[in-house]
Amino acid sequence: MVGPMAKAPGACLLLVGGMLVAVCGPRAWALRMEGSLRSHLYLREERLRDPHEEFYAPLRQYMTLHVTEFNTPGWSFHGAGWFRQDFGEESNYPYPDADDPFESELLTGYLEWRDPRQPNTYARFGRQFLFEGTLYERFDGVSFSKQFHGGHGFSLFGGAPVISDYGGRSEDRVGGGRLWIRPWSGAELGGSYVRRTDNRELDRETFSQDFFWRPFHWVEFSEQATYDTITDEIVDLSLFSAFKFHPRAKFTLSYDESIPSALLPQTSVLSVFSNDKIEELAASLEFSPDRDWRLWGTLVRYDSESPGGANPLFHVEGKPYWEYRLGTRYHYSDDGHLSLELRHLEPPEQGIRFIEGDERHESIDNGFDRIRITNHHWVNNWFWVSTDAAATYYRDEVNGSPHSFSVGQTLGYRPTKRVEAVATLRYIDSAVDNTEFEALFSVTYWFDRRILGCGSQDLPADPPGYGGRWLPHSEIPAPAVYRGPNP
């Protein structure tokens, strides 16, 4: 769900229309328009156990737009949005209770100014995403970033957040910034602050610190920590290191500790389901015997503790458990590759008690063994096919079934960089969703035009990528047949 201003892609069109009116006015400006139009028709049949069949058929249209090369140096416009119309029995999948079969959203829409002499100094006005250090915000407002010689800099932002909010957002505010320094080559140290209010009441306030260092090309370290003033504790801690100790081998080690509910706005419905403290320690090794073959293995240790609020019945001490992942990918030719992945997870029974009627039960964190095989192959310079198959066997039955499996086939056609058509058909026997069929039909058009004196012309496409072929963009990922940890 999003705030009322989020459902306004028309604002983007009005802004662009106004710009075009100005372009074709007495002073004909020159500008460049780049972007994409992507249409998705997603078909999904779900067979429930009553037995009752439900069929979903949402049509989605996505658009991105970048307007540059104004007569005024440094200015540009960037926008993205989508709309959806449902033609199935249920509207707004996966929210079948929604009444309106039509929905739309303006993802971004902002004017940007960059200093022509220092491109890393810029200001943005409008709806935007902010990714900087530990900052991750989406808001309607203003942001400014300044970088000095030597790499040091700061950024500031403020406005109204674009988040799930059932009471509107007329009194919602978000603001903060980041300061960073680069004490030596290959290193950056930063500090961030974010404050968010909901209806004038404090909803989130955090201080964050981040650090990155690459002393040599074969080793790097990163660290970040976030302190929440409301809960008075560290709510997010991340450590990462990577060592390329051999030209064909790399080892990575990471540790993450977080309390997801503290990282979400309190108005989000998800915040009430994420009160656990989660710890994850992962070690990975990658090895390439030759240029066409890659092997990898990952060992992950999980641990969690549920505070459970004031009720001691829901307080659960953490019980660590492990997950093992093995995989390989082999390029059998310049035209295709085959990959295999194996996963094993067996968590303990955490013993979270709940009441159903007059009986008490203990929930079970289910384990599984999974195998997945994928194959991608270019038939010629314009046509490619992709096949994937996955099977999951559960430690404890899910809805009376011990396993799930799926198989899918994707066909793609991309004769030029401008157009791509993709069709995916997948059959699923899922113990979780009871889904039997899904398909995706997608057509994407990329445009790049220069407008001058109210006329326009297409600009030439860039040369093709790997192997002289355009890389595919629209293939949908394999379904998560079991929604466990890191499905």
C-alpha cells in the first residue's frame, strides 16, 4: 500500500507535457528523451482445496523517462511509473480484497540539477529514491549532495515519506543527511541521521555509521551499524570481507544482525510481524577451474530470538541452525550455460506457542532439501531459450504434501536493442500456494530520441554486448515454492 500521492502517474505526464509545450514555444529548445515502455500480461491459476479455482490476469504497463540535454546546462528530468488493469476473477493480485481492478503509481518523478564543473554535486526536486551509505528512503521533497575535491562530502534531504500509511500523510515528515570522508585511498567513512514523523509523532529516529576499505584489488572490508533512539539499541549491524586469494578463487565472510521491525515505519503492517532479533553468519567460497566453469559453496548459520512483547508465553530463546548451499555453472559454449544448485536447511522447532480454539500448539520452522537446474541458450543472434526446473522436499509435510516442484520454459526474441518480446510458461505443483499454472507475456520497447525545433530523430543504438548479442532483460525469476528463510 502507498500513500494517496503515490497513485498519481498523471503528474509525471503533465510535467512532461508542460515541458514539451515549452519546447515547441517561441524558443525551440533541443532535448533528448530516453526511456522504456514495458507491457506485462501475467496469467496465474490457483486451485484451492474446496475445490475452487481462482484465475488472475493483471496487465501491467511500466514506463521510465529521462529528459536531458536542455539548453540550460546541468538540468534533467527523471521519472518512472506503472499502472495495472486486472482482467481475471480477482482484482489486484496479490491483494484479492481490493475493490478497484485498476491501480497506478508514480515511482519517481524529479528534476535534477548537476554542477557542470563538478558532476558529483547535485540537487533533486520531486519524488525520488535516496540510496547513499546506509540511507534508503523514498519521499516527495528535496535532496542536495555536495562532494569536494579529495572525495569528502555531505548530503541533506527532507520531505514527505512515500510509505504504507492508513491515515494519510498530510502531517508526515522525513529528513536527515549523511557526512562522509575518505581518509585515504580506497576507504570511505560515513555517518547518517534520519528522522521520520507520523501525524507529528516520532515514528523513527536513527543514527548510522558505515565504513568501506579496499587496501588492495584482491581484498575489501565493509561495516555498517544503525542505532535507534526509540528502542535505545543497535537495530542493524553488518560486517563483510572478501579475499581473492587466487586469480580463480575468492572467499567471503559476512555477519548480519538486525531487528526488522525497528527498520520499518510503525505505520507499516509488516512491522508487527518482524519483532525478532535475527543473526546470520555466512561463509562462501568460489572457484573457477577455467573460464567456462564456476563452482561455489556457502555455509550459513542462523540464530533468532523473539522478544514477544510483554507476554512471556511468546518469548523464545534463539536456537541456531545451519543451511548448506552448493552450486555450479558451466558455459558449454559461447551460446549457452547450464547451472545446478543444491540447498539443505533443517531448523529446530522453536516452540512458539499459539492458541487455536481451546488447544495449544507449537509452530515448526520447516526444513527442506532443494535442487534446481537451469539452462540458458542462444539459438541465434536474436532468439534465446531458457529452461528451469526445481524440486523441494520438506522435513515436515506442508498442507499434507511432502514436496513441491516446478518446471518452466522461456522464449525470448530481441532482434535489436529497441525491442524485446518474452514468453514464459510454468507449471507448479506447490504445497504452499496450490498454484498449477502461471505465464508471463512481455514486450519491451526502448526509445532514445533527440527533439530539435519540434522535430525528432532516433539516435543510433549502442553496439551489442557479450557475444555480439543483446542480453535478455525480461525473464521472470523461478518461483519460491517454499517461503522459508532466503527462499
